Amino acid sequence: MSHVPLAEPGPRTPHPWVWSVLYFPFGLTFGFPSIALGFLASQAGVSVGAISGVVGMSWLPSGWKWVWAPLGDYTLSRKLWYRIAISLVSAGFITMSSLPLTPRTMPLLALVVLLTSAAGTFIAFATEGLMTHNTPPGGRGRSAGWFQAGNQFAQTAGGGIGLWLMTHVPKPWMAGVALSAILWGCSLALFLVEEPPRHLHHGSPLDKLMDAWGQLLAVLKSKAGRIGLILAVLPIGTGAAQGLFASIAPEWKLGADNTSLVLGLGGGLAIVAGCFAGGRLADRMSKPWAYATSCALGVLACIAIAFSPRNGPGFAAGTLFYTFTIGMGAATITAMVLAFIGDTAAATKINLFFALNTLFSLGMLRVDGRAHDTWRTNGMLYTEAGVGVAALIVFALLAGRVRGTEHAGPVPAS
């Protein structure tokens, strides 16, 4: 009697909540400087323009991370890169929380934020590579929602936690130590996912560089990739004003505890809800138009904040609506990119689009900071809304004219 060999089971697919946990530390490299340090620096008499420069340093590495993303794709294992990055970011948080916040220390603080955020990009590379390997193509939209929920929750609730710690622990550096413990707790989720094989593990550095370039070209020659590129470079969906919400909170007569509650817990819940709403929207309509719709809601949110009454409920209603739209935008752009990047060199391809989007977000942040210093808060909000409307018009005019290959298939390895 012949025996039919049993098929080997495929890799176990983890529940997508693990991507929220693993991506949370990356989001905290944005949330801690913008909410915790932004609020406390404002209270110490530092100008909003100077604060926007420090907050912008947390975004700058993400604007260029596609340049060094191949290191995450082609060198060490994803899990090892993740743990190295967690170690460096932990040291950065402790240093940030130890520095006094005065106008004179802003350049040094900006440098620490820059280096910490550059290390944090390797958390992103590792998580993205693990996610594309451990998630089947049919589940990537759902994973995108969870993935961005962790990132965005960290930028809001994580920043609020940092502010609460900075104002309640006996010594400020203890807040950095507590945040470091949270980061290492998140790293435990690595035990729940499978390490992907390293692409071109035995290839030469030149082979790896050429393969990464070929992978990018294949995506950029596709119609979907070109539409995604247009959306990535347009200054919409940036969430730039969010980076300054803590700095303008005193205008609505909010103290530190209420600011951390609204921007932290409230913002975290709003942005997670937005991520899940964006994921569902991307499943029901064209992904590029789902992203554009999310960005249009963000424009309306800017106007809503400008018209809100200058009290606590007005601040909460306006900023939470804005934060909800950021979650929608993050989930829809992630779902769009995951739909056409393939499986190999995932971090390199994903981060070309994410980096360009972040780079233009950084530009919008600087515009917002200068607009605030010139025209005050409402002028800043109207400036961001006006830029968003112009960008959406440009996209509507260009979207139907894009040409390219129908598929962004992976390029064969060298």
C-alpha cells in the first residue's frame, strides 16, 4: 500500500495586531518630540517656529530613509536590526528627556532628535520586511490598518504618555528610561513572527545594490507605482499641523494634563479608528482615490479647528477630527503601496513612497511653523488647508493621464 506524503504546512500567519506592537516604537520617535517636548518647550518660552525645527528633525530621516533602506533588506536579519535600533532609540529618549528645554538648547536637542529618528528608521525596515513575509497577499489591506494603527497611536497616545511621564516623575531622565522599557516590551512580539530569508544573501554588495535599483525601477514603470508616486510627493495627508498641536494648546487654555489627555489618549483612539476606517475604505474603492478622499477630509478638519471655540471641548473636537483623518490617510496610502510592491526588497520599495511623503510633510511642517509665527494659529490652519486643496486639484488633473505597465512584478535577482 503506497503512502502519500503529507503536505508540509505553510508558515503560520500571525494575527495582524503584532504589526501594531512592532511598529509602535517607530511612531514614538515622532510622538515624544512633538507632543511631550513640544508642549514643555512652549511652556519654557521657546517659539513655535523653533519648536517646529526640532519636531521636523524627527521627520527628516524618514524623508530620506529609502536611500539606506537596502541595508535593512540585504544585510543583517530583520530581527537583529530591530533590536539594534531599539537599543539606539532608547539611548536617544533618555538623552532627550535629560536635556533642559531652553532656546539655547534647541540646536542640541534637534541633533539628538535627528540621530534618534535615523536609528528608528531601522525599526520601520525590520517591521515592513517581517510583515510582507508573514502576511499573505489577500491579507495585506487588513495588515496595513493594524500596522499604521500602531505607528499613529504611538505618535499620539505615546507622545501623551511621554508628556505625562515628563511632568510626573521625580527626574525628567526617568521618563526616558520608562519609555525605553516600553520599547523593549514591544520587541517581545518578534517571537511571534517568522524571520524571512535574506534576499541575495551570498551576492556581492554591487549585486545587491543593482538588485535594489532594479526592484525600484520595476515599480516606478508600472501605472500603479506612478500614481502612487504622484500622491506621495503632493503635500496632502501630511498631518503637519498635528506636530504643533501641543505647542498651540495653551491658546485653548489647556494645561499639561489636559493636553496629554486630548492629544494622547483621545488622539490615540481617534487615529486608530481612522486607520481602521481607512483600511475599510481602501477595500471598497480605488486605493489612490481612497487616499485622496482621506486627505480631503483632513482639509476640512483644518478649517474646523480654525472655527472651533477657544476652550477645551473646542480643541478636543477639532484636533480629534484632524487626527482621525491622519489615520485614514496613513492606512489608505499603506494599502495602496502594499498592493503593488511585491515581496522582495520590501523595505526599499515601501520606503521610497513613505520617504517622499514624509519629506513633503516636513516641508509642510516648516510652512506651518512660519505661517503661525506670521499669521498666528488660524493663518497656519488656512495655509495648510489651501495647500491641500491645490494639491487635490493637481491630482485630479493628472490621475487620468498616467501611463505605465499594468503590473509591478519583481525583477529577477542578479
